[in-house]
Amino acid sequence: MRKTMRDRGLFWSPAPDWTTARIDGDAYSVRRVLGLGQALVSGDLDAALAELMPAAPEISLWSVAAAEPFAVRIGRDRTLLVSPGPLAAAPGWRNGYVATPCDDAYAILEISGVALREIVAEGTSVDINAGSRSAAVLFAGVTVLLYRIGPETARLHVEAPLAAYLWAWLEGRS
Amino acid sequence: MQLFSCPFCGERDETEFTFCAEAGKTRPEPAAEVSADAWARYLHFDHNPKGATREVWLHATCGEFFLMERDTVSHAVSGSHSLRRPEA
Ligand SMILES: [Zn+2]
């Protein structure tokens, strides 16, 4: 068949096999976390949390989430619910909020090791010690949600199509 | 690198922000009676002052639109204000 357009797919870094992919760098490792439930909530966040995830803590930039479920704050009217498995939330507006299941919309990359702070300092100019209500930051040029699940383990939620790029960035620094 | 202050997030790097518009513009209405000239003026003409200015900016990562007061010569930011109506 005659080629009428350049195949831009070949331009991008190939996506690794996420089920086994792992970066073992100097004092850090990275893997993709699979199987968690994610749902974007807009609107009245208090009402949404009370109905969908009562008692789930709110996680802000660089704060430490103990275990799912929790709500990662994105903006004034937006949060991302993270649950141990897919969340049964009916789509559409009700009681002042809308919840949209989006389990695969964000890839979750987990970075672990003593080099974590160094990696974060390379990826973003945000002052993680100052704290910020929103976990959304520009990291290596793309918007991610950044928080921790332990003192030296952080998670990045990035829009799934950008995961291969971010993976290559994390691999490239090792 | 300059830090801008988002009313929701606090201080963040300037690269996370996008300029939206000069503040204080009023959209001409009703739409059906607005001339092409008036509409073009609204869309494309700015005062572009030298010195103190008030602008609407977007903190792109969190999605907050807000009012920023800054100086176009010194680049000093003198204030960031939420565009929200006060909570009822
Ligand atoms: Zn913000």
C-alpha cells in the first residue's frame, strides 16, 4: 500500500511490557502498578467522598498515603479516587458531583529507593518540603500526580499515553 | 525561573502557568448585535501596559483560573487572587 502519511508511531519510544517492566537504577527502582481502581471526581468533593469513599484520607503533593483507598487532590474541584480495585461509581451528575471511572486513563509508576528525592529534584522544580494542596505538578515536562506511599517510595500518576515517555526518561537517568 | 502563586496550590514554577487574558474585559453583548469590529477588538486588542497590570492566568496543572497583579517591567508579582465568589 502506498504510504501517504509518516508513521509517527515509530517516532516514539516503544512501550515496555508493563506486566514485567522494571528499572533497576543506582539506588532506585521503578515499576508500573497495575490493577488499582481510579475514578476522577469533579464538583462537590465532600459529597462525593462521603458517598463513594467515606473516611478515605485526602492526599496532597508529596504527602504519604498509607493504603488504598484514598483521594489524590488535583485542584479545587477535582480529585482522583484510588481504590484497591475498580470502583463501582455510576457515571453522570448527582448530588453536586460527577465521578468518572478511569482505571486505565492514568498509568501509575512507582519509584522506590534512596535516590528518590534526587529524581524528584531532577524532574520537577516544585519545593516538595513546602507542600501544596494539589498533587499535580509538571514532572519531566508532563503533568503528573505526585505523592508517596512510604518515606522513600513515590507514585506518579501520568496520562497513560505518556507513560512510555516517562519510563524512557526514568530509564535514561540511570 | 520565576515562582507564581496559585491561590489553591501556593508557589509553583512559572512553567506550570499559562497567560489567559488581561483582566477587566467585558464581553460585548448581545451576541447577535455585536459587530465584527467590536468582536475583533474584544478578542485581539489589549492595553498591554508598561508597568502595573492585572491579568487572568491559568495554573495548568491544577486547573485554577485566577487574577494576577504584576509589573510588566520588573516582572514582580504583587498579588494572586481567586476568581471564586466567596463561599455562601
Ligand atoms: Zn494551582
